[in-house]
Amino acid sequence: MVEKYNTMQIAQAIFTINKHAKTAPDNRFLYMLKKHAIQKLIEQKQAKKIGLHFVERPRNSQQQSSVLIACGDYYFHTLPEKDDFKELPHLGHLDRTYRNPPCRMSLKQAKSILILFTDMKIENPKPIIPAKKKNNLHVHRTSYFYGH
């Protein structure tokens, strides 16, 4: 039996996923889960795009914007689509005084809620371990002063 979750529970699960994704070594799955859940909420008219915000620390020193999404008592940011720049108002810089309401939900519970809500099929995601950097410096054992 599939459990039915209300908008507030889903918003809290997204909040929990987002909080953990910011510090996770491999956050791709968590951000993908967040993205699919928000898309589904918008399609079901349970969440709404409010406007665009400037990104605080843009990549490559270029100015970037993100889309502000309202869902229940929570606000989230997602990457903008091309139409968002035409349809949504630009709200300027992010209000640093606002905080989402606190939520106590485990990452495991949040994942299971969003996986059920989005109907995502998961094939045992394997963690990706970054390869070690190779040292390109090669030190010769023989001295350059005495020949090779």
C-alpha cells in the first residue's frame, strides 16, 4: 500500500533532502530527488514559482539567478529554465533574514517519502569515489649536477 503524504510533509522532506545535499560528498541523487519532487508539486499546483533571485556565490564570477519556489510554509531554490526569465519577475538579492521553519525528519524518511511521491525507480545507487590526483612531478634519483 502506497502512503499518501500531504503537501507539508513533502515540503519538509524536500527541506531535509536539501539540507543534507549541501554537505553530502556525492549529492547528485539528492538534488535529482528534490528536482523531481518540486516539478511534480508544481504540476499538481501544490507549489508555485514566485520569482528569480540572484545567486549569492555564482560560478566563474558571472551573475546567475535561481527560481524561488513556494511550497506550503517552505521556500526552495531551483535552477531556472529558459521561459522562467521571460515569465517570472526578478526579485533581486536573496533576503538573508528569512529562514524556513525548522523540521526534524531523518534523511532516510525524507528519501522514502520523496521516492514514493515521485514514483522514482532506484537501482541501488553506488557512491562514486573520486580518483586520487596523480602527482605530475617526477623526481629523478640521480643528480643533475653529475649527469644521468
